[in-house]
Amino acid sequence: MSRQLASKWLKTEALLKYPVAAVHIPQTKAFNSGNLLNMLSHYGMVYIKPVVGGGGYGVIRVSASGGTYRYTHMKITRSFTQFDQMYRSVIRVKARRRYLIQQGIHLATIQGRPIDYRVKVVKTERGWVFRSMVGRLARPGLVVTNISKGGTMLSGRRALALSLPHISGKHKRREMRSLTLTCTNIMESQFPGVGQLGFDYGLDHSGKIWILEVNTRPQ
């Protein structure tokens, strides 16, 4: 039976111990008013996510620009002139569970729709092997890419070619595989017994790979 870990905090903290992985992790803080205001001031856009949860459930994008605060939850976007008004509204719509705040990454897109990548590995008698590398294209109007929320699955090769045509897709696929093996070794050392892992990667417009999430029960 493969070990499962629900907490995004635990998995993020494990990877942050290792500089080779930490440089790929967006800044992450506990969800509260002070941290949200600080991170919006610094990054302009963040995502707030349930500490425990998957499938894009409960994810909210929050941004600040030109004195206007906005958040998008599912297909609904609301705008406010005061941070406190926006924060109170977010509290009302978010799921009733603990949340974290993650630095917003402006993902590469295809026809304006953000795309990220799921790389899945499993432990076999021969060691860890790759099962898949796919792109997940967000449903029009949504900020989450999850297939369960209407996202479209593409091959990793095609997703890279369409979203970052100026960058070598072959090089990026190799880089994602290398990072996956590095992080898999870290996860196994920190959490003995894990038998399958799904790494969610986002690539920004420059092609930098960001680790958005690690799943121990990937779909």
C-alpha cells in the first residue's frame, strides 16, 4: 500500500530543505490577512489553496493592480477598491478549511488559456519509472487546469510546442524528468513508503519550471 500525504504544507516543507528543489517552489505562506496583503504587494497576484484538498477544489486567484483588488473563484471574478472588503468576501466564499497562499506564477498559455503539466512516477520492482507527462489546458474562463474541472489533456510535447514555441520542448521535457527524479528521491527519503507521485509543474513565459504541487495519490 503506497503511503499517502494530504497536507500541502508537509510536502512543500520537505522539498524546501533542498536548494536544488527550493529554487523551483513559489513562495508559500499561511493564509491570513497580513500575509495576503504582503504577498499581493510583492507579487501582484497569488493563489490561495486549501492545505488539504485536490482537483482544483477551493482554489482562488487574488490580484491587486492600480488600487483595485480582485479575486476569481471558479468563473466568478469580483473587484473591490478596499483590501478589507475583498478579504471579507474571500472568507465567505472559500472552503471551510485551512488555506495557504502561494506566489502567483503567470503560466504560459495557449489561446489565452493557462496550461500546466502533470508528471507521474510509480515505484516498481525495478525502481521508479515514469508513467506519463501530460499538459493540462484550463477550460476557457477558469484559472485551474484540472481535468475534473473541464480542462483538456494534451501530450507534453504538443503542450510545450503550442505554449512556448520559442523554447526547445525536448530540452524542457528532459529538464522536467530530471527535476522529477530529484524530487522523487527527496520525497522518498522524507516519507518512506510513498509508491506513486504526481508532480504538477507550471512553466512561466521564460520557460522556468515551477513546482505547483506534489500529489501522493495522482489521478
